[in-house]
Amino acid sequence: MVLALVLLGVVMVYSASAIIAADRFGDPFFFLKKQLFWALLGGGLLWAALRLDYRRLERLVVPLLIVSIALLVLVLLPPFGQAINGTRRWFRIGPLSFQPVELAKFALVLYLASFLTRRAEAMRSFWQGLFPILLVAGTMALLTFVQPDLGNSLALVVLTLVLAYLAGAPVKHMAWVAGAALPLVTLAVALKPYRWRRMVAFVNPWDDPQGSGFQIIQSFLALGSGGLTGRGLGGSKQKLFYLPEPYTDFIFAIVGEELGLIGAVCVLALFAVLIWRGLRVGLRAPDPFGSYLALGLTVMLATQTLVNLGVVMGALPTKGLPLPFVSFGGSALLMTMFSAGVLLNISQHASGGAAWEESPAHV
């Protein structure tokens, strides 16, 4: 399923980007060559993760956490971080770039799996259980928010709360956290005009069809014009300088336009089965660390998938989260393929049923 999604991504990235690449860089294969490079490198990482016993990863929790936080700090400081469109989210070395938040998400999952394995009984207590992991996740989320990247910062917090819930944290504790965070998120949206415009466009994009509502309206046009069977591969009209970011965050709209409802449903089915298999691996893992690690990686993939699809289909306000395995991008593709390799490794050790007695409390 992972390989099918990656191959689909390579094809759709080329289809969605060829015209733009030819116009900007004089080379229609510009983005295709980059995506192929990252896909092959990601395949190597997937194979390495598949061969490496996942239990060894627990030794890397502290160093990986330190490196991730250090990179999140450095990316904010010139000349280390690359400023693009008023944001500092990338390190750039020659033609290659890397987004440290992608490594931070994996490091956070690894830390949470280790912490919950060692201190699962403490999750009933807010100060001994939920507070320490929120402190780590909150630090990462704050550094990500400053970039600014509200979407990924919220994803880090959501990931932490979901795993804490699975480990047995009381719902009322998480309700306190959500209640305290909601005014802060509202303030963060209200103080940035472009975020506020996105919220207004989410409510009714036709209030400003040539401004804040333009992108989502073009996404609707792409999805709607695909019909049942689509315009055919390469036949999209919205990618002809109408739909912004057709090969990154909004690539699913091009999938719907070119492959139609049938193709879009097939892609959704691949993701649904992938997420189901990931949850199944987590529940059948031979030890608590493997279980929390598999569940955390699956939740991470599921969150990004649901948010991206929700944005493209107008069910959520616009957020810059790529579609895993499919959207153009190097660091996201590398880390998702490595995460898939870790899931496959845990799956190799999984048994026919729950193999450890202290299964996640709410599952």
C-alpha cells in the first residue's frame, strides 16, 4: 500500500507540476526528478527501518529529542533557516531542503512511546503523567508555531493527546488542556490577518472568490469537474495556473479531476486500509513500546491524511499539511516512508492477538 501510494504520488506530481515547472524553470521534469530522488532515498530508509529491530530505537529517544528541538531553534535563526514567503521552516543545502518539524514529529512519537511504556500507571495523574509529555510537546509546538506553522504545531499537540488517551489519561484532564488551548488558538488566528481570511473563506469562500476563497473554489472546480471517471491522466485544467499548489497540499484535487470519483475513492481506500493495518499492528505488538510506537506513527499518518483531505474538500480551514506519500516534498516523504518501515518492522514481531497484558487502556 505504501509503495502504491508513493508510485501514485510520483505520477501525480509530474502530471500536476509539468506545466508549472516548464514555465518557471524551463524543465517540465523539474519536480518529477526531485520527487523520484526523494522516493528512492525514502525507499532506502524504509528498507533500513524494516531491517532494524524497532526496540533499538528506544536508545535514541533522548538524543533524537535534543537534536529535533535544536533544529527547530536553528531554523528560526539566520543564516541557518531559509526564509520563504515570510516563514522560516526549511534548511537548504544547495538544491536540497529539509523541514525539521518532520523529524520532530517522529522524535515526539518515539519519546511518547518510551514515556508511556515506563510510566503508564502515572497517566491517571495530571502532574505526573500528562503534564510532562505536554511540556515536551508544547515546546516543540511553540517553536513550530513561531516559524510560523500553526497546522503542524496543532498536529503535535493532537498527536500527544490521542496517545495519552490511549494510555489511559482521564478525558477530563484533556478537556482542561483543550479548554485552555482554545482561547490561545483563537487569538493566534485573530491576530494574523491571513489566518483570519482563511477562516472567513472556510465559512463562505464565495464572499471573496478572487481573494481568500480563490484556492478552495478552484479545488471544488477540480473535484467537481472530474465526474465519475475523470478527465484522464494529464487532462486537468485547474493545474493550468488556476489552482495554487496543485502538486503539494492540493494534489488530491488533481487526483479527483484526472482520475474521477473512482480514482479518488481508490486512493481513500488505500489510506483507510493503511491506517487500519497500522492500528492492527499496534494492538498486536509484542510489547508496550512497540504498541505505543505503532499507534503513534499511525495516528500521525492518519491526522495528516484527514487534515489534508478535509482542507481539499472544504471540510476544514486551509492548512499547509501535505498528503502523506503523495504530495511533492522531500522531508515529509522521507520521514513518512521511514515511519512506514518502522511499522512494518513492528508488524514482523506482531502475534495473532494482543501479546502483552497491559494493552492501551482505552482501546
